[in-house]
Amino acid sequence: MPQHVADIPPDGLPAYRLLTGPDDSAFCKRVSEALALGYRLYGSPAATFNGEWVIVAQAVLWPGSDHAAG
């Protein structure tokens, strides 16, 4: 069954994305930009310390792609 344009993320982005990086304003901006595009948060964020910085991760999922994550 063909997907509608609204059923897929823009610019060839994947339905599931794991955003990672140092816990700073640039990371928060990347997550905010994904949400503004239409992605939803998927699961809880994760954090670890690499000996120098706190590194965080947040998964985001395109709406209607729930079946892809299960």
C-alpha cells in the first residue's frame, strides 16, 4: 500500500532517529527541531558520562511509524 506524503518524514529522513550528543543547548535545539518537524519523543532520554562531558540520547519517531518500532 503506498504511503501518503504526510506519512513519511521530510527530506528523506528516517522514521526513527536516535539523537545523541553532549548535554548542551545545541543538543536541545536538535531535539526541538525534530519535534517542530513533526517527530514525537520515543521513550525516555538516556545520559552517560564519558569522563569529560555528559552525553545524552533521545529517540524520536515519526507519527504513524509505531509499527516500525514494535
